[in-house]
Amino acid sequence: MIKLDEKEIEFIKNNEMKFREYLGKKSNYYISAWTIKPKYNMASAFGGLFWFGYKGMYLFPIGVVTMFLIFDLFFLMVLNITSFYIKGFDKILAYGILGLSGALGNYLFYYKVKNDILKDKNPANKYLGIFFILIIGCLYVFTSVTLEEIFMW
């Protein structure tokens, strides 16, 4: 729930028609969340990384999965901790990420929309984005299980 600065709000007002065209039915929600009062985005909190894929923002999910892999490697290699503790830590971390994604969802989405408008790009394919996030998730699970088997063997 980060508030945009006045320069960004002015950009939205100057390009309101482009924003409305890009956002479609949800334009009132996002424009008011960006210009009037920042809002906690429940869809990004409960949808998690799938919401980011749906909106075409892949960097955040890739960063989160990378962070999970780094923590898993750290626990396995450095601390030599069993998977029971790793899963507990991953669960706590996941809840934190969900809360953070709800707080930052609208803010990060604004910059994605702004960059797409400046580059005259259309919105990303929503279903392809969800599929991409599923692939990233499957790669994480495969990598995590493989690492666990290697280091706990």
C-alpha cells in the first residue's frame, strides 16, 4: 500500500484514457487505488504468484522462487537441516510473501502498466502468464526435491 508520488499521479491524469483502455473493466479500481487512496490488493495476496503471472509481471515470482531456492540451499548445505524444518520455514516465508504481495501488488502493477503504455504494448496474455508461473513452480519443486535428495542422502 505504497502511495505514488505527485509526478506519477500527474502522469496518470494526463494519460487517463490510455490507462482506462489498457485496464478495461478494472480501470476504476486501479486508478482510484493509484491516485486517491492506496489499497491492499486482496487478489494479489490470495492469488499470490498466480496473480502476478495473470498480470504479466514475471520478475517478482522469479525472484520469490529464487529466494526460496537460496534458503533451501542454505538450510541443506550450510546448516544440514532436515526437510521437516525447511518446509516449516518455507511455509512461514510463503505467508510473508503473500502479505507483501497484497501490499505491493497495486504499486508494482502501476509501473508495469506505465511501462507498457509508454512502449505502446498491449496487456500480456493472462492465461499464458498463469501457465508460465505453473512451470516456474514445477521447476522449483523439482529442483528443491532433487537438492534435498542429493544433500540428505
